[in-house]
Amino acid sequence: METVRRKSLLYRSGLGFWCLNHVQGCAHGCRYPCYASLMARRYGRAKDEADWRRPRRVENAVELLERELSRRRERLDVVHLCLTTDPFMFGYPEVAATSLALVARLNAHGVRASVLTKGLLPMELAGERFDRRNVLGISLVSLDEGFRRRFEPGAAPYAERIAALGRLHAAGCRTLVHVEPYPTPNIVKQDVRSLLEAVAFVDELYFGGWNYSPLAGAYGDRDAFYREQARIVRAFCRETRIRGTVDA
Ligand code: SF4
């Protein structure tokens, strides 16, 4: 796998939380589209889609994180992995190994990690060197593999993604499912209840609509559709006592 070197790693995102991205590019190649890919192409960090899907690991990421955490006066509470790449990129064990090392460094400094992936969360995250307050999450907007091949072509199959999360939950880890961008019926016909049932074991759930694509905007009853999905998700979270956040 190719590598790059960086001068800094930790930063506060425009969304207000701290995060780090230790890979440039992402092999998952999501076509919602992926905002990070659009930005990388606009600012010259990727030439085109193929270039974006050729990930380069930041070879000095662990060293940078250690230095930045040691020099901070104020301790961070939580750091998110990742906003512009995927920390457990499917089929890239080098990326997963670096992510584990980074989460371990964060936890050793008393900083929690929040992790979100469309890959497979490894069981190592349930190990003793990791903080049980970490939040381990997967993105999941469908159970339809046809949809995945079309919109998340390089990401892990849904059943494997859910199974990996379930194993960590069973081992006592705090788990989350991020259901965004949830597709409208003109993109894929599905019942949100089946998706919710498949991840009914999680501790936290986030649900959001598909806000930045003309595809979803073209669906005539878009607002009514999301109102109804939001109602179903809220009711499900109440019944199952999952901590739910609905933004749709
Ligand atoms: S997993 Fe995330 S970073 Fe990677 S292509 Fe998909 S949306 Fe972009």
C-alpha cells in the first residue's frame, strides 16, 4: 500500500468535534456522492475517482498523534475516526492496524474514540487495551446488496458488517448504527423496519435523510416519506430503548 507523510493529524472539524484522518483517499468509492471525494478532487488531492479509490496510508500517523496528545494543555474528551476516509477500509489490513494503534494511543491518554466504518470492525476493539467508553459504529442504509454494489461498491457486505458489530456488542462494547443517507423509494424500495430489526442490539442509532443528491430530491413525496420514516425510527428506539437521534 502506498504511503504519505503528514505534518499534523488532529483537527477540529467544521462540525465542531475533534477528528483525525490517517489515510488519503478511500477504496469504498461511495457514490451518494462522497463529500470527501468531491473535496479531494476540487482541491487537487485526488485527480479523479480512480485516484481517490487508491488509498495512501499516513505512515507517521501514530507518531504525530502521540506528539500532539503529549503537547496538549487541555485534554480532549473524544476523537472521531474518520471524516474523510474509512478507518476499517474493507480489504486493507494495514489501515485497520493503524486505526487500532491510534485508538490505543487515544485511550492511553484518557481520550475516548468514536469510530465509524463501512468495513468490518475487528474483535481486537474489545480487548483490554481499549476503553469500554469508545463508541464503535457502522454506517448502514440498506440491507440490499444490489444497492450496496451500486452506491458503496468497495465497502463490506451488509451481513458481515452487522455481524462484526454484533460480536463487539456481545463482548460488552458500546455500539452505534449510523443510518444516513437513508434512500428514498425511487432509489431503492425497502422497509426501514427490516433494517432496524437487523441492528436492534445497538446502544445508539442515528437516522438522517439523503440531503445532497438530486436523486432523492426527485422523489415527489420526499418530505412526507422522511416524516413517516422518522416516526417509525423514533417509535422503534422508544420500544427498544436505543438512544436514537433523528435528523430527517
Ligand atoms: S466510506 Fe466514507 S470516505 Fe469512504 S468513500 Fe464512502 S463516504 Fe467516502
